[in-house]
Amino acid sequence: MFEETKIKKKVEIAEFIGFIKKYKPEQIECASHTFFRLSEKQRKIYTCDELRKILTQETPFLIGFQYNKNCAVFYKYKNKNLKMIIAFNDRKIKIVTFYFIEEWQIPKI
């Protein structure tokens, strides 16, 4: 069975960083869904500003477009593996959700 969230196409890191740099911070938004996995304590740490900073200033180690047209971006962040799901639309980037994953959950593409 085909999964919507599987990665269909890998994206080069330099290409992705160049693309993200075209957006101003105010063009990067968090969805209402972005923080649903977090505890109250985590919500104080991982704010939309913090996620924006990660997206614009950190270097991901893997990027890929999923079958559902969202983009999965993987970072080594504070000694953890962070997976951020983003969507592009109408000159904006929307951070759909993010979560920390184990090493074995990183896709092999």
C-alpha cells in the first residue's frame, strides 16, 4: 500500500537552503496543527519563532518531497533528530508539524 507521507523525491540541501532564503520570516507561518504533539512545557520551548529560526538558520541533513506534496526536512538539533513537515503555498511556507524521531526512523533515500 502506498503511503502519502513517504518521500517521493530527494531535494539537494544547497537548493533547499537557497529556496528558503527567498522567504522573509513573516512569510513562514505555523499551522494550528503544528504543536498538537507537544506538552505545555515543550510549547514554551518550541515556539513558532524557534521553528522559523531552525528552518532559516540550521542546515538540514535530508530533505524530500512526500507523495502528499509536503516537504519533510530533517535536522540534527540539540543532539536529536528533528523532522519538520512544511508546505509551500501562495508565497508562504507553512510549518505543518514537527517531531523528534529516532535514528531508525530516518528514511533511506
